[in-house]
Amino acid sequence: MHSGGQMVLRRTAEHARRKEVPTVPDTVLTDSVKAMALELGADLVGVAPVDRYANAPLMMSPQGHLPEARCVVVVAIHHPDAAIELGGEANGQNSPHHSGPYNIQGTMNTKLECISFQLSRFLEDSGCRVVAIPATNVWRFRPYKEIDTPFAPDLSDIHAGVAAGLGEFGFSGLLLTPEFGPRQRLCCLVTDADLVPSPLYDGPPLCDKCMECLKWCPTEAFKKETDGEVELEIGGKTFTYCKKNKWRCSWAEHFGLNLELPKPDVIDEAVILEQLAAHGRYGGEMGSCLRFCLPPHLRIEDPDYCRPFRRKRRGMDERLMKDRDGDARPVLPDRPATEHVAKLAFDMEMDLLGIAVQEDCDKTGLDIRKHLPDGNSLVVFGCRYPQIAQLAGSPEDAARPDEATGAALSDWVAFAQLDICRYLESLGYSALPGHEIDLGQAVEAAGLGKLNEQNRAETEAFGTRVIFGCLATSATLEPGRRVHAVSARRPADLEDAKLDLMALLMEEGADLVGVADPGCTDALIDQYRDFVDETELGVDVVDTGNYHGPVVAKITTDPAARIKNVRDYLAGARSVLVIGYRFPDLNLERAAEAPAEAVGPYSYACYQVNRWLRYMAVKAVRRLEEMGYRAVVCTDISGSGSTVANPRGRQPDALCNRFPAAAAGLCHIGLHGAPIHPEYGVTVRYIAVVTDADLPADEPLSEPHPCAECEAPCVEACPVAALDGDDCLVLGCGEFEACVGRWDRLRCEWAKKYALVGSEGPRWGGQSTDVRPPGGQITAEQIAEAFSEKDPIQKHFTCILEGCLKACQQQGAWGEEKG
């Protein structure tokens, strides 16, 4: 195995060689990237060369994120048509606030980020340098340095889509594609790979200035406070779109203000805060500019189906609803579609699948066509979790899973819903995500369970320990139900069980898999326990105020918080399975670096890694259950780690699961307390699965410690002086040894968990937050007082960059600064 320094130097040398030699586009790599994107679920993929960004602000250009960038890879997922056409009319409300099935967009963002992240790792493994960019909502709300526009992303997905040839701008500023109009979401990455550029779109105009976007905009964002049109040149072609006031545009879509409120003639940040203080947050909205827009060649006008245009699809029934009345033609079930729906569901880890026709639904009082005018079938699916993953205190008749399991299963159910809808649409059918469909009625109609006294769907095989999803479709599918019950088959050899788990996890993308001995893990934890003030573990300060607006701080304490050992999670635990997953080097190395000065890509890397670790850990638990063993997911076994502020919510920090990871031979523990892998440095995060399977344990690392020859830049890099490199605790197990600096938890959390220090991330996002901690011992009361000074607009959209990790990753041959 390469040491960390050797790997860094090898990659740097390879990069230098590639720059010196004249390059030609790599057609094989290009086709591989595109094929992988489509296999992972993208509908569209394109490549934009950097010369098409010649007129872009440097801070928002590919070169801003990666000076040697050669191209941007863009992936897109089509928004299910029925969700667009019927969203905004949920329950007959006819209001953009009642978006209903349109909320599938959250799942689309998650799936896009999964696709883009896998492509980034693939390109890095191919010897390329790459920065993965988050999909959406990671913005600078205000102008920042040379960026003169508010709500500026790190790199615009829409502009990237145009530059990659996927389509062109509409008057609204949205990307219009010839396939889907504005009905897609996007994600991109920046790389120095020599990929073949996609040609710019050169077909018929996709925007005919029909002005449906202007007509239907509830905030009049295309009429009021506009400043002509933006005109820009990309690749020798000129594009234009409306230059609108984005604060007006975001009145409800972002800030959730009631659209029925009178709107001032001028809307800016101060007005938004005043309105929120006076009226509070009512709810988000569905963008009408997206909903009512379609290029001319895709339009079908059918007011009996929906107010917006319907999109023409290959193979669809294009008859108007009024022309279908009395249609008695027999329709045979689409058996191939039925089987493929089942395949998609079970490929996405579903354990139950039921299909009901309208007659079945009528028995439960569920009218499919109330939700989907041309609906014929209801598809219901569910993912079960073992009893051991049931949240403590939740009753059997209304069970809930633990946080990690629930997050993973909810994503899988949502992915199944999205992918089945997209598949059925590709056949010409309508398919509507079931966000407004009563799940209890749907489960009963599909024959998968019955509603119990707690109004929860209860299944015969798994009780209430199932997370369900559903959709309605115009396809006539074969009714029936399928249940994959757990049938435990304990392997004859535990070495085989370990190999099976490793194969499963490596197939899912794990970079590191090891098994830690509970005794070694607990020995490291017990040695560290004396270094910790356990009364601080349960301290938290939360914001009970509005989503935007001044912080209303509340101090909470968890008296049960303490340092824990392996068997606190599972009586009879025999081993700890540890999984490591890395993010691209440059997402940390380039964080906050000029010209882009962006921290968003690093925050994205952190939450995406944690997301994928949950997926892999839950799959491991399910596989162990199939083997006849018990297992539980642990985000941080010792409980000695912390969390980091993130636009996607607080994330487990880099300290989590360092002890089992070290015991499993997957890392060193650095002076800063975080794991350091010999090859990947501090770009790996870990999750653990505690099990009663007695899996063969791996040995901890015995090679020289990377901090031994290092000048401890992590200590100097901490903006709040939370790390004392002179006061160290020596931890050891067998030949493994680590020297960990004394860590002031609350002082560190002041910067990373509560996001109060500008240089730890907020200032790079253009935030006003910058509160220095007082000297001496930090108290919860001081944190709560400082909270009131947080940026009221961006308080929940903060990207954090831990200075200690940045400084550590900047060290090449462990102690030599990277050039």
C-alpha cells in the first residue's frame, strides 16, 4: 500500500505529465463517463469545454474551482411529467403552495448528487483531477466580491447545461431541452479530464416567447423589478433571458412567504426579513415558470386534464380527456411492464410490492383518478427493517426506525418511486408520484397490509416495520402482490461470511472494509474516556426561531449522553464491521481557495459520503440478518465525536468512528483526533456495524505514524485554538499507538457545529456571521448568546471547512507542504 505522501506525489507527478504532453480528447473515457451516468440513472449527460466559459465570472467558472480544468460534465434527470402537470392542484387547491407530487424534486436532487459523486470518484480513479459540485441550494445569497448577483451558486447548473449542449435558455432563465423542455434538474462536476466536448444545441428555437412564464408568475417576477435581458455568449452563440430580481422570485419558492400577501413594489433582503417577522413562513411553492412552460413541439393543451400544457411523449395516448369518455375498448395488462416494475422495485431493496387496479382501490375508498385523471393502476412498495433497528421507545403497532436506517430506507423508497415513474413514462404511460395518495389506503388496496388502531399499515410479515411508497399510473398492470420474507441461512464458515460482506460492500463502492475486535475498540475508547468531560456531551444549542430570520436560541441537555462501548449497542456483540468511503481529494484541497473561494463542494462531499455510508451500512445489516445474525448501525460508537453545520443539516464530523476504524486497521488517529488513512489522508469517513457474528478481526496498523514527522499545522490552523498539541494522550492497542492532542469540545463546536466563526466557512459564503469565542472555558450560555448574531438570512445554509483537516490534507509527504 502506498503511504499518503507517496500517493500524493504520484498523483501530482501524473498530473504534471498530462499537462506537459499535448492532449487529444479521450473518446474511450468520454464514452465511459456517459455510459456510467446513464447506467446510474441520468436521462441526459453532456460535456462543456472550459473555453465556453470565457465570458463567465472567474469565481463562478470551472477554472475558479480548478485552475487546470478542461471541462464540465453535466448530468440531468427528467422531472416526471404528471408531477409537473398536476402539482399545484393538489386536493383541488389550484395554488403553487400545494405542490404535492412536485416534491419529488428533493429525491431528484439526491439521486443527481449520487450520480455526479460516483462519476467524480470514477474520474479520480482514472488519474484525473476533479471537483464535485453540489446540485442546488448551496448559494451565496448576496453579491460576493466580483459576483454581482444574489443567489449565486458555486457553479451554475443551468449555464453548465447550456454550455454542455443539452439545450438553451428560455425567457425565464431556465434550461430548456428539446426532450423535456424545462422539466429536468441538473448536477455537474469540474475536471481536467480530456473529454470530447458535446456540440452546442443547434436545433429549432425552444423558447418562442409565449410568455406563459410571465402570465402565471405569482410574484410578477418577469414584470416588476426587471432590468431588461441578460445577454451572454457561450461558444460563439448568443443567448438571452430575463434579468429579474431574484429576491422577488424567491418570495415563496425559497422563503415560504404566503403568495396571497400584498407584495411591495421593491423586494430585497430587508423586505423579506420584515415580512417573515410579520407573517412567518407559510410554505414553499412550485415554480410556475417551470410548470407552465413547454417548447412548441412538446405541447398538448388539455384543460380537462390540467391547466399547464401536457408534454408529448413517444407512445403516449394523445387523445384529449373529453374524447376518451365512453371508451370501452378492452386493455390487456402490460405484462412486460409489470415485471420490469417489479425488477426496479426489488433492485432498489424493496421487500414488498403490490399492484392494484381501480376496482381494488374502490374497496378502500381510494379513487386513483382523483389524483391522476387517466390512472388505471396503483403501484405500492415497501422496505422493511429488522426489529433491532426499531427506535427505542416506539411501540410495535407504530414502529419507527433509528435515524440512520430510516434515512437510508426513505431514500430507497423515494428512489424506487422516481425510477418506476420515469420507466413507465418512457413507455408512453402517465405516472404520478404518490405524495398526495393516502398510504394506508394504498397499502390495503394493494393487499400488503391492514390499517391498525394506530392508523398505521401493518403487514403480516414485518408488522409496522416497513417504510412505504406508491404511485399511480395510466398503465394497465397485472394486479397482485409479492413479498420477499427474510429466510435466515447461516453460513457454515465465518470467514465466508466476512468475504461475502466485503464483496457486497465493495460492489456498493466501499473504499475500505475491515473488522474490529470489540476488545481493542473498547480499549481505545476507555483510554480516551479519561480525556473527556462527559457532561459536555449532552449539551446542545438549537434555533427555535423561523427558518429564516433572527436566531431564537434554546439550550438543551441530554443527561443520558456519555462515552459508550461496543456492547452498549448490542448485547452479545462479537465484532464490529467498519466501512470507509472517501471523497475526491480536491473537494477539500481546493476548498476556500481562490479564485472561486468556494466551500460548498467540500460540504457536499461530507454529506454525500455520510449518505452513502448509511446506504452501505444498512445493506450490511440486512445481509447479516439474512445470515441469521443481529446487527445495528452506529454513526459513532464511542459518542466522542461531534457534528458539523451543513446546508443539508448537521453532519457527523470526521472524528466519528475513529476508534473502531483504527482497531480494524483502516487508519491512524492524528494529533487532531481525526482518522488518517495511509493513502487517502483525511478524505475518508467511517461508519460501523456492530454484530453478534464472530467475524475474523483485522489487525490495527503497525507502520510509522504520519504525525511523527509533522510540524502540527492542524494546531495553528484552528481559528479558535481548540487543539492543544503539547498536551497529548497516548492511545494504544497491541502494536498500534496514537498521540491525540487535548481537544476543547465546546470551543471547537463554537466554530464547526454552531458556525459562529467567519474563517471556518461562513465568510466564504458571503455571510455576516463572525463571532469570536471568549477566552477560558466556553459555556452553553455563551454559545446561545453568540447565536443571536448569526446571519438571519443564511443561518441554515452554512458551509463549514475545518481548518485542522484542511491543513492536514495540505501536507504531502507528511510534513512537506504540497506544491
